[in-house]
Amino acid sequence: MMVEKDFVSKDKFDIIGKQFFYHESLMTTFTEQKNAVTHIDGALHENANLRIGIAVGRFNGFLVESLVEGALDALLRHGVLGENITVVRVPGAFELPLTTKRMAVTGNYDAIVVLGAIIRGATPHFDIVASESAKGLSHVALHHDIPVINGILTTENIEQTIERAGTKAGNKGYEAAMTAIEMVSVLKAL
């Protein structure tokens, strides 16, 4: 382990502009130390055995269904078998944390993708639903040690929602499913 006090003064050990560090009686360059760092990245292949749950809030359903289609497209294109995908629909975003918790405790899923759309209106209802659903989903992930991917759109207007449900800004359902695949892989590697 390299510590700050182990730095060897540059004026003593500067060879052709390279800084050297003292590390357990070995002289190594910064680049060599940097190359020794362990990196863990998620993989997006070998997914046939992944079990994915998708929890969907039906409110604003004409837009949310595009997110569901995007998520299914991503999962199936990346090798997840249709028989290993379960879609659960509930009335709205406020019901999603409880539903996700129930899905998590079954142990039937490697990850849960949560999809919905909350569009700002004239009342503070938007802020409450957006905040509480996000907090609840985070709580489920941390307490049940399972990736819970928050794909609930929180937008100012219907145009922004349409953009994120498959037009100009891509499909956030697709992105959420890809994140689920990657997070399962990362957590298995840890």
C-alpha cells in the first residue's frame, strides 16, 4: 500500500521526467502503479439465466408502455430468456416501492427494473410522489441487496416524457434494463 510519506523527493529520483515512488522497497513509476489498479466492470453478455422483474406504474400508461417495450427489447436482445422476465403492473408510481419490495423478498429475481412516468402538474403532488417513490426504491435495493433500477420518468411536461419514451432522448426503459444487466454482473464480480 502506498502512503503519502513514502514519496521520494523528485530532485533525487527524477529520471527523464518520470516520477518514482517508494513502494515496499521497489521503485515503480506512477504509470505502473496506475496500471496495477483493479477495475470491475459489468458485462452485457451471458444473460440467459438472468431473472428480471419489471414493476410498472400504469398511470400515464400510454407513455409508460413504450418504456416497457424498450426494456423488453433490451433484455431479449441481450440474451435474457422471455420465460425469465416477469412484468408486474400497479396503479401508479406511489405503489411501486411496496411492489418492488414484495418482488425482492421472493428471491425470484436477480434485478428489478421499475418503470413509470410522473409528470408535473399544478399541485405539489408531483414532488411528493417523485421523492417518495425514489426513496422507497432505494430502500428496497439497499435492504434486500438487489439491483433496483429506477426508470421512473419525472418530467415537467408531456413533451419531455414523450422524448424519453422512445423519441429524441432515446428510450429510458431500454437504458434501465441495460443498467440492470450490468449491475447484476458487477455485483456478482464483487
